[in-house]
Amino acid sequence: MEFCRVLFRSAALAAACAAAAAGLLGAGWAGGRWHARRAGRASGPALGTPVERATFHTLHTASLAAPPLRAGLTADSARKAARRLRSLLGTEALCLTDREAVLAWDGPGADHHGERAVARVAAVLDSGRSLSVRTGCEQPDCPLRWAVVAPLTGEDGVLGALVAYGSRESAVLVRAATEVARWVSVQLELSELDRSRTRLMEAEIRALRAQISPHFVFNSLAAIASFVRTDPERARDLLLEFADFTRYSFRRHGEFTTLAEELRSIEQYLALAGARFGDRLKVVLQVAPEVLPVALPFLCLQPLVENAVKHGLEDSSGECLITIAARDAGAEAVITVEDNGVGMDPALLRRILAGEAGERAGSSPGIGLTNVDERIRQVYGDAYGPVIETGVGAGMKVTLRIPKYRAGVHSTPPGRLP
């Protein structure tokens, strides 16, 4: 249900972004004449009409202010965005505040208007509506005579305010500052959504780690113990493989890894499984070297291999052949995990992925295939969900298409493990 709520918020924020963009264009239009006159005096070839150049200037400035705001309303993000927002509005000064203090100020008057700004923000925090007031400044050379205080809102209500200062009262400034504040609020809500998605992915990884712990740990240690007397050297090697595998699986940094690191972890897992099942386990690896650096969600392949081992060996008495392949497909890497095990009923598989049944008899819902399916779709979109081919007694083949480059998907640099 939490995943559904995140998707719902994404759709709602998409609509809010469209509305805020329209408002932002309206705010930019209000300052269009000023930009047009300025552009008309500039030398060089004319690129479009003055209104088109003013619109471009508005959108370009907004695009520069957006990235810092996606980090949330902090002193650092406010400092980086304030200058762009002031340029967007064309005001004498501008400040951004939270509920208690001024976070950033751009322009003159910070020394004697800062405390008054916080006092005026208190009224906006209570009402949630924009306010236009006379500053009451007594310094004759100060150009800040009027202030427009517009609320900045988020999921939890009013987070702070945008305060735009002008030399005179202006209905255009009131409207423009209100629309820009709405646009800033959308960026802040998007930052909250990003954090919610991150927490959701972390929760899903924790659920996956919980599955790894009991049976795998007990079975691996039992297999290692069986070699302590008969083959101490192999027992030592397996114990090191077990330590490396658990260190990787329970690392605390990064939501993404590389295909090379994920395959190394799978190699360690299969070494431990081979110590338990002996010659019954056969593994074929077919990996193109050029796809090894591709970044992908952490622990998204190991559950597929574990599923193949469990239902290729534990649920049958014969040999199990597991084939792991990764090939280059232009802008994507295509990864397949295939086994010749007992397979499963496709109708049951559909119910599992829909959250209506456990993965296999005796398994917990929401782990393994379901976990990988949800995380892949969350990162890359529904078009990149796993493709699963199976049938009763026909084994199972899972295919993943992973984009080589995707914004926000970066592996954790080596050496950042705990």
C-alpha cells in the first residue's frame, strides 16, 4: 500500500507541476516588458521576438533554481536558489525563510529588514495566504518600501515563506511572487517525494535481507562445518566467501551497485550452495564484459538466483542447471537467470506478482520475485518490469532489461562499505 501511495503522490505532483509551470509562465509574463526592453537595447542578432526572449529567460532562470530546491528547504538550498528567484521576479531584494528564521537573503537591506521579515512570516504561517505590507523602513536611502510575503507549503503544511521586496506597492509583484512561491512549493514537495521513495526502497531492501538471514545462514554454516575435519582448507575458503557475501548483502551505503559487484556476490552465494548440494548444482555464466559497469538496484539479481537454487534443487531430486547471462543491447543490458527446475503455474505467478499469494508454497509474500518486480518498476518504470517464462515442470526464465544510463541511478563507489 505504501508503494501505491507513492505512485499516487507522483501523479498528483505531476498535475501540480503542470499548474505551477503555467503559473510560473504567468509570473514571467508580468516581467516580460522589462526583459523585452532590456533585450531590445542589447547588441547582437535578435533571437525571436522580445516576448519570446523574455519567456526563455524566465524558463531558463527557473531551471537553474530548481535543482537546489529539490534538496528540500535548507539554508544551503535556499542560498543557492535565492539569487535565481530574485532574478526571476526582478525585485530589489528577496529572502527565503523557514518557520523560525531567515535561511537566505539576496539583495540589500538584510541588516535591518531580516528580523522584521520573520515577524511578518508568522502571520502567513497562521493564515497560509500571501500578504502585501509596507515595510515601514526609516532609512531614507533604503529602496525596500513594500514586501510581499508568500507561503511555501509542503505535505505537512506551511514550511516557510518567500518574501519579495519592492520600492512601491504593486499588484503585479503580489501575483508574481505568489505564483513563484507556488512553483517553489512544488519543488519542495518533489523533494519530499524523493525522500519517501528512498525510504520505501530501503524498507524493501531490509525485507529482502530479512529473508536471507535464517535458513541460508544455518545451511551455509552447516555445510562449512562438514568440511572442517575432512577438508580444512576448503572450510576456510568457504568461511571467507560467507563473510564477503554477508558483508555485501548487509552494507549500509547506496541503493545501487554495479553488475560486476552483484555477480561477485552471486558467485559467493553459489559457492556456498555448491558446498551444500555438491555435483547436483551446475552453473553456466555468459557475461559480456562491456555490461559489467552498468548500475542497477542493489540485490536485484541475487533473489532470482536464490529462487532458482531453491526450486531447482530443494524442490527436486535431480541435477539443477542455472544459466546466468548478461548481454549488451545498445542502450540497455539484458540479463537472464534461467533454471531447469520444477517451474510453476503461470496463473499462480500472476497472483504472486499481484500480491495475492506467497511466492511458492511456504514462502512469505512480498519477497524475492515480488520484491525485485516492484523495485525495478519503481526505478525504471513499468516498461522495465521482469519478463518471466515458466510452466509446471518446465523450469523458469527471468529476463531483466536494465538501461545503461538513467538519471539518479549511480552505483556506490568502492571502499564505502561499513
